[in-house]
Amino acid sequence: DTGVSQNPRHKITKRGQNVTFRCDPISEHNRLYWYRQTLGQGPEFLTYFQNEAQLEKSRLLSDRFSAERPKGSFSTLEIQRTEQGDSAMYLCASSKFSGSSYNEQFFGPGTRLTVL
Amino acid sequence: SQQGEEDPQALSIQEGENATMNCSYKTSINNLQWYRQNSGRGLVHLILIRSNEREKHSGRLRVTLDTSKKSSSLLITASRAADTASYFCATPFYISGSRLTFGEGTQLTVNP
């Protein structure tokens, strides 16, 4: 499978614990995005990288959230001191940016986080 | 805040009928994208239409874009039960930005 992959697919944790999610983009894609989606809503942008540089962060990305893409390939999203309000589907997407401003993003299956 | 708004929120049709979903957005864009999401799964990219295009086809999908009205429509012809999903339009946060904003989606149910 050469699509975007995410691990784990499901995560159940207790409030106050830290969790980390991983995203592996399509191999030739240089941009990687994180979105969050709650039930009945569309995805909301969190942050994105071009290669290893984090270029934009949403106000939704509080200081408990941190994302990295150390070698410009896979990315991790860590949530520290989880709260019940963090329960959501975390989606990763990737795209190939080559100077064109048309930005077709391809999504992974998501990681569903449940905070008890 | 969300840029796009889909209409209707829910649509139920019989297999073989056509389904039309609409999307309105607020700011100038250079492209608009439609995605499908099956329950509890990731999003599947359906089609991207550029601001200088008025209509685009892909298989049973037809997308229109009216930049003067800041609206788009997605038509699925000859629907199948497998088309049952949520459909989202997505637009750049600013004209050509990488950050996409999504509406709340249209939940389509196709009854066999």
C-alpha cells in the first residue's frame, strides 16, 4: 500500500496521560498535514510541514500539542496531559508541492483517540 | 471558523437516482476540492476544480464551480449503495494556501 498510513488506528488513554501518533506520508510527498475531526464535523487544520520545516500552526494547536517531522519523512503528533476534549479523530494528509498553488491532499485512515 | 458550508446536511435517495450536494464558501479561492468519507474512516480525494474552470467530470461525478456566487455543486449520477458516505468540500484558507478548511459535510444515504 503506497498511501498515507497512520498508527495506531485507535488509542484509548486516561486523562492526564501523554499520547503520540505517527504518520507516514506518500513517499514522494514533501508536505504533510495534521487535522482533527470531531463527530459530525469536518476536519480542522492543526499544522503542516514542508520537508522538516513546520510552516504553519493553527490556534487549535495548544502548547500541549507538539508535532515533528525530523527527517522530512514520517511525522509524529504528541499530546501531553490529555483532556477529555482531545477525544477526536486525528487525520494526517500529504501532498506534493512543486511550485503550483493547487494543493491536492491525500488523507490517511486516521487515529481515533478516546480520553477517559 | 469554517469556510465552506454544505447543503443539505443529510440526503437520502434510492439506488439509481442522482444526488446533488452544494457548497458555499466565503473568500476568494483558486481551487475547491471535494472529498468523501465513509463512516469512521479517512477522507478520499474525489476531485479538484480550479477557479478558472466551470465544470469538471470524473466518472459518475460532475462538479461545477461558480466563483461569482462563491458556490460549488457535486452531482453523483446513477448512485449506488456504496456511495453512502459523508461528502465534504474543502477550500484553501486563503486564496492559494495549503491549509484547507472544510464544511460540516453532507451525509448521503443511498438505499438499495
